[in-house]
Amino acid sequence: MLEGNKLKTINCSACGGDLEIKNQRTKFVTCQYCGTTSDISGEVTDIKKGNPVRFKPRSFLKIGMIGEFNGIAYQIIGRTAWHNNYQEWDSEDRKYYTEKWDFDEWTLLSDEGTYKTIIEDKEGYKIAETQIPKFPNIPDGHSNKMQHFQTNQEVLLQEYGTSYIRYFEGESTYLTQIDDFSKFAQYSSGASHIAEWRYFENKEIKEVEFFKETKIAKTKLLQIFGENPDVKAISNAIKVAKNENKRTGTLILAFGILNLLVGIFFLSIENSNVNTLHRVATLTQPSWTTLNDSTLVSEGEFDVKLIVPKDIPTISLFTSCNIPMDSLELKSRIILSNNQNDTVAVIDDYFYSYLSDTDSSAYNSTELHDFSTTGIDEELTIKMHFEIPTAFKERSDGISVSYLFEMIPKRYGSGVSFSIMLGIFLIIIGLVIRKR
């Protein structure tokens, strides 16, 4: 097994850290603790040192981890941090834009001596595999096209540019130096197909490699490396976090639904309990009695069949009066009584009559009057008491008074709206958390 596949261990000549050699073709090894590169004899190679603190691994992957791909075990033996300066094709604008991109390249080695590469960047993971092209080629430098590796058809480059090494750790068959660079060109045909080439110092092409990249999910990689204790702990932590998110999201979702239902319930109570009853009382040729030297009184009563549910806390009364005379002040008292002749409410008001240009009768509408009740649940009786000045007795042919009763249910006001809005908000938050 790969776990025991260790050729030898050397100590870093700079910091003394243990460096395990796993590939028999390895010539150079870079210390993951201090960034110093040594050859396998243990001698320090005089090149620019990397910065392990600045270029830490992006996620759970690390050197030494073992994973199985298609029944073959691979071990991570190296990591290169790259920085790309490149041109990217925009299909909508039909032109290239200059872009920058950073990614890590993890090198994996199997017992059979075969290699595999994992590309990791901020968008996720890809598996890069070497491919043998039927028609190997690279762009000529004067065109944005190249030939398809397998069909030789001309294809448009999606990306092309230069990749620079920013950091390296682990084993390599060749000397990997900071700021070394390579050229690349990429086109898409089902997957990403890439040609990568390097130059000698005299600018002649040193080597060309061809790759195919396909995406792989992080959850799949966690499963592949799951036998490693560190990764298993990470995987378990992720599962625990997801389960916790699911439980938390479910509780928030349930609380949100409850708030929404409560708000809708009380809103329906408000809307269903409103009821109105209209009655008109007319005193024709009223009989007036003397109240004092200057005031006459007329009284009358009629029944209003208004059943008030006990959960209605308020009744609103609108009154209006038609008086066939001008410049008259009429005092009105309305007494509401129940069947036991108990007074429920007393409302005092004044009517001021006037003659309009189009109507010989004076008309007046009063303001709204509210009175509270704990629930009468029976017919109401209205007693009317009117007072007018004695001087206007001869001109009072009749008085018509209208009453409009409106039962006002218990108002929950902003509480209902808040409950509904809170319910909707919590439902959305709960669904989002459950999906994390």
C-alpha cells in the first residue's frame, strides 16, 4: 500500500524538517515548512525560497494524503501555486479581455508510477489528465485559433496566456523555481483541452504537454480521500454542520409558518366580524313639551334589531339629521338600552341646520361616535331626546334622523402585519439555512 511506500527520509538542510521521498524519480524536494529546495542528497539548492505562510493550502488537501481513483491508489506528493496572466474570450462581446487568476496544482503519484493532477481554485476542483493527441499542435502566436487535438478541425481559443510559479512544496523530477513560467492555450470541446509548453533560455521550445480538465465535486474528493483520518474528521464535521443547519433551518421554518398562520387567522377574524345595520327614525309632527322658558323637548324611541357578538369590543355610530328649517340648533341625546332596560351608552350631540342653494331643507352629518361594549348579544333599543328653542316651534314640521351602526371587531393592527411579515421572513431564512 502507498502508506508504506516511502523510499527514504531526508532532513531539510535549512530548517532540519523531515522530508519524505516517495517517488524513485524524484531529484528535488522543497520543504513545506520553510520553502527551501534541496536535491535528494540533502544539499541546499541556491534558488529563491518560497513563502509557506503566504501560500497556504486553500482547503483540506495536503501533501501525503492518499485517495483511490478508479481502483488505483494515489498519494499527493507535491503542490504548485500558479498565477495566470491571460486573455479570455467573451462570447457576448465577441472579443478577448485581460484577466488574472490564481490556482493550486496538486501532483498525485500511484504505485504503478502513473500521475494525476488536481487543479484547485476559488471556483472548485478539476482533474487534469494527460492526453495523447492525434494532432499535437500549439497556436502560431499570430492567431486566436488552433487545431483540435483529435479531429484537426480549427477551434477558437477560450483562454491563452502565461502561468507563473509562485510557490512549490513537495517532490519534483525537475528543478522547480519561483517565477518560472510556461505558456498555455485552451479550447472547450465537452471538456477543457489545454496545451502547455516551456522554453529554453534561447527561446526554443523545451517541452509540450497536453491535458484534459474535467470538474469534480468537493464532496467526491472528500469521499475519495475519506480513509485519511484528517479528511474523515473534516468530512464528519461537514456532515455534522449540515445536519445542524438542517435542524436549525427546520425549526426556523416551522416557527415562520406558525407566525404566518397566526397572522392570517387574526386577519380573517378582523375581516369577518365587521357588520353594519342602518336604521332611520322619523319624528313627523312631533309633540313638544316645555323643558324651560326657552326650550322645548320631544322624545321618542324605536327598536334596533342589532345582535352584537360578545367578541366585538366596539360599536361605531354614524348619525345624520334632516331639519326643515334654517338657522336652528338642535340638541340630540341618544340612549341605547338592552332588553333589561339597562343603559348601554349615552351619546350627546348638536345639529346646526342651514339652507343650501339647491335644497330648502337643512342637512347635517355628525362625527363618528364610538362606544365600548363587552358583548350585548341581544336587541338594542334607542331612545331619542331632542331639544329646540321655543321660538322655532311653529316651523318644525318634522325631523328625520338616520343612524348607521358598524360593529368593529377587535383590531390587532400592526401586530397582525408584523406576524405575517415575520413569518414570511423566517420561512425564507429557514429554507436558505436548510440548503446550506
